[in-house]
Amino acid sequence: MDHIFFFYFAGVIAVTSLLVVALRNPVYSALALLIMFFHVAGLYVTLHAEFLAAVQIVVYAGAILVLYLFVVMLLNVKAEERYHDQLPVAGLLGVMLCTEVVLLLIQSRTATSVSAAPADPVTAAGNTETIGEVLYSTYLFPFEVASLILLVAMIGAIILAKKDLLEGPSEP
Amino acid sequence: MTIPVQDLLAILPELVVIGTACLILVLDPILAASKKDLLAWLTLAALAICLGLTSSQMTGRQYAFSNLVVIDSYAAFWKLLLYIVTGLTVLLSLAYLKAERLNIGEYYGFILLALAGMMVMVSGADLLTIYLGTELMSLSLYVMAGLKRTEARSLEASAKYFVLGAFSSGILLYGISLLFGLAGSTRLSVIAEAIATQGTGNPILSLALVLLAVGFGFKLAVVPFHMWTPDVYQGAPTSVTAFMAVASKAASFGAFLRVFVEGLGGVSADWSILFTVICLVTLALGNLVAIVQTNIKRMLAYSSIAHAGYALIGVVVAGRQGGGAASTGLASVLLYIAIYSFMTLGAFALVGMLRKEGQESDNIEDYAGLAKREPLAAFFMLVFLVSLAGIPPTAGFIGKFYIFMAAVNGGMAWLAVVAVIFAAISAFYYLRIVMVMYMREPEGAAASHSRLETSPALSFVLACALAGVVLLGLFPNGLWSLATHAAPLLK
């Protein structure tokens, strides 16, 4: 049963991600991305990461995708033909890389030293509580660094978009 | 929730830097436009405090925050270097921002936040911490690269840097996630242990290795991941270019060496082959393409690519040999990057302040006859270029000498020979600028010629860079013993 769900979600993710880059109308691309985000969330549920699944839907499907659509509509982006002549080179390199990755993955299944990552036992308290606890204890330092990253992103966006930077008479 | 006091004490320099950055961001709107210089002095004061704090962390090895952060002599070495180059960049910016009439107090806040990211990078004992430090540094630099908003080139630099940087971060994360799958942890010590117990046969390990190398390759700007470098270095405000070329490269080397030596030391035979190839193409492409550049910022960008190639020789030797040769190899990388920082910062400082008609003059043609107009500036440039070319008695020679000695002692004399050939080629494009400065007569009216816009801050920066280049060239022993003391151990 697990396998069926996994292959369903993984298959849809693979197809829709391809559609995101292959479709020529940006709105269709964005919608394909939306479907992909939902299926990634489904994958998280099969892994018993319910909190992550919820965050995936709230943040990605809810916030980021809406932003994408706003940009597409505000800028009135037309179907973009310019980048499609890269297809032969990009396709060749992509296929080569994919083959290599798949080969390595197959080899690693037969390699003697395969080890599964020791799964951290999720306590009875549940997913969300555990993540919260770990974030504020073990991973406090990276958590705070991440908050600084958000600060930089916020102030940086304001500076680049808003402020009149030049003093004195403005240059042409 | 309580945070142990010794953990907070361990990251006190980081806290000072971040606190000052926040203070600057708050003070900026309050201060009158004429008093913005105060923010620069505040930044320098914070750096001075950190210099003192970090100097006391030169000995011993201390872990903090559940082993996610490590404070040791290696981290302290990079941090001290970063404080010095950041301080010099701040002084340079003081002059440069006025000349460009860019009146932004946040600039200094961003410099400090980028510095905080770099400090987190070099003292990260966990891939997660190192990754987040890299992001903090990069995001600050993306913004700083686009600060000259009236110039399309600056915006292009910012956008290009952002897109490619985001890609490289993604690739880095793929590598990290594969390593997490293998070892069950992102902690470097656990990964090293897992490699030691599981052996190196797993192909996933090679895949993770390649992805990490690509991710760091972007940050180090080595061929074939250098594409962004010339455009970004040319488009960004020159003081920011100097900061990127020096501080971001130093911090990236710091994190890169820590990950590959402490975390992936067990597969050093694999990565040394990979880096041999990267090192050779970097040396070849960086030095050859620099010859045809007509813009001095682009030329210095290719030169910085080539210098990353020289530094990689030390990494290759360390990975190939192990043991005693490894620590000499790694120490020579530390020494090389420290010396590179002074000469590159000096060169960029001059490039930024040589101006004509209120604009930066960054075409090599503009340097014609500089020796007659500005004898002192031409002489400073001469010293920096001679040092970049690696000609004695400057520090650039010492840096190359230690790198090549490490290669010869490590049984890789052929690599040293190849590098010497490319160093000889590099002398051509460095000395071409010297020739233009001293031999060529400028064209056009005298008023349209570039002049150096001097200020006390700029003079101080140039004096420091010159002192670094000359004194380290004559008395390298102090820095060398510091580097050998700080170099990480490859088991």
C-alpha cells in the first residue's frame, strides 16, 4: 500500500515538474507547480511528517504560488519563446546527468555498505511538538541564523525597491 | 529554555557583530544625512572589539550549541583575517560611497551581517550551520551588489549573482541531503565517522561529494563555476567588489576546507582527483582569459579566479598526501588566501578611487600616463600588480613559494611546474597595466584624465594594504607559523 502511494505521488511530482518548465504559458506552469506542491505534501504525509506537509501547503501552495501568480498577472508575462532554443544542449546534458545519477543510485543499492539513516523516534508528543522542541533546543543556533537571513531579505528588498539612494541632484 | 553562558561567551564575537548591525539599522533613519560617517566608525569599533575577543580564542577547541558551532584556532585565523579585510573595506567605502554619492547607512549594516554569515561559516561544525552562514553572507552580498541602482550594470550584477547563487545553494543542499541520508546526521564529525565505518565504496557518497564540490565551487568562483564572477565584479560598486573578491572568497575557502578535511577527509583520494582537474582548468582559463580583458575590474575578476586555482593546489596536495604533507599544504592555502586578500584589496581600492569627471574610470586605457599624473598612485598599483604576479620581494611571491614548495614536497612537482608556467603567463597581463601606466601617453585633453580622489581613509587603506604586501613579503614567518598552527588536521 505504501508503495502504491509513493509511486503515485512521485510519478505526479516528476510529470508536473517537467510540465512546469515545458509549458509555454506561465499561468499553466504556475498551476502545474501548484499540483506538484500538493503531491510533495502528500509524500510527506506518507513519511509521517504531518507538520511538514501542513507547512508545505500553507507556505508553498498558499503563499509562494500566489506571489508567482501575482507577478505573472502584474507583469503580463506572455508565452516566452526565447529560451526554448536551448533545448537540444540542455536536453543532452540533462539526459546524461540523469543517467549518471540513476546509475549511481542503482549501484548503491547493490553496494555492501548501504546503511539506512537511523530514524529519530518521534515521541508520543507528536510531530509538531517535537520539531518545536528541537528547534528551540538543539538547533537553536541555526534557527537564529535563519531569522537573520529573513531580516536581511526583508531589509534588502526594501532598500532595492524603495529608497532614494542618491543624495544631491540625481544623475540621469 | 536556558542557554548555557559558556555557549554565549563562545559566540560573543558573532553577537557583537550582529548587535552592532542591528544598532546601525536602527540608527540610520534617526541620524542626519551629514552624520552617516558615524555608522562607519561604529562598525570599526565593533570590529576592533571582535579582534580582541577572537584573539583570545586562538588556542584550544571548544564546541557550543550542541556541537553545531566550533571555536578553534582554525576558525579564529579566518575570523581575524575577515575582521581586517572588513575594516579596510569599511574605510574604503567611507571614501567610495561619498565619491559615488551613495548615501546609505544600511550599507554598513549589511557589511556586518555578511561578516556574521562568514563567521558562522568558518566556525560551523555542522553542514546545516555552514549552509545557513553561506546564505546569510550571500543574501547580504546580493543586495550590496545592486546598490548602485541608477546603473543598469549594477542591477544586472545583483540579479545574475542572485539567480546563480540560488542555484548553487540548491546544489549544495542536494549534496548535504545525500550526506545526511548516508550518515544520519549533518554533523561533520558524525559524517567522518560514518565514512570511516562504512567504507568509501558507496556511489551515493561520490555523488554527494560532486554536488558539494559544485556548490562550493560557485562560492569560490573556480572554473567551470566562475561564469558570474566577471559580470558581478564589474557591475557591483567597487568597494563591494573588493569585499566580495576578498572576504567572501576567504570565508568560502574556510568553510570549504573545513567540510572537505574534517567531514570528508576519509575520501580525500577521491576529491583530490576532482580538485586536480578543477585546479588545472581554473589556472588555465583564469590566466588566459585575463589577457584579453580591456576593463580592469574584469581583469581583476579573472585574476581572482586564477588565484583560487593556485590556492587549490594546496588542497590537492593535502588530499593526495595526507599526514605531514597535508598540514603543510593546508597551511599554505591559509597563507595564500591571507596574502591574496591584501594585494587584491589594495588593487580594488585604487581602481575604485581613480575617477574622471565624477565617474569611475575602470578601462585599462584610462591608466595611460598615470605615472606622470599621480606618481604615488601608480607606484602603489605597481606594487600590488607585481605582488599579484608573484614577483619577489613582495608577499605574492611568498604565497606562491609556499604553495609550490608544498606541491614539490608532496610529490606533485608537475603541478607546481604547470602553475609556474601559468604564473609566468599572468605576469604578462599584470605588467601590461604597469606598462600602460608608465610608458603610454594619455590621449585627449588633460581635464578628461583620471585622477585619484584622495582622502585620509583611502590613504590609510592603501598604506595598510601596501604594508601587508611588503612586510609579509619580507617577514612571512609570523603569518606562516600562525597558519601552520591554525591548519586543520587531515586524518
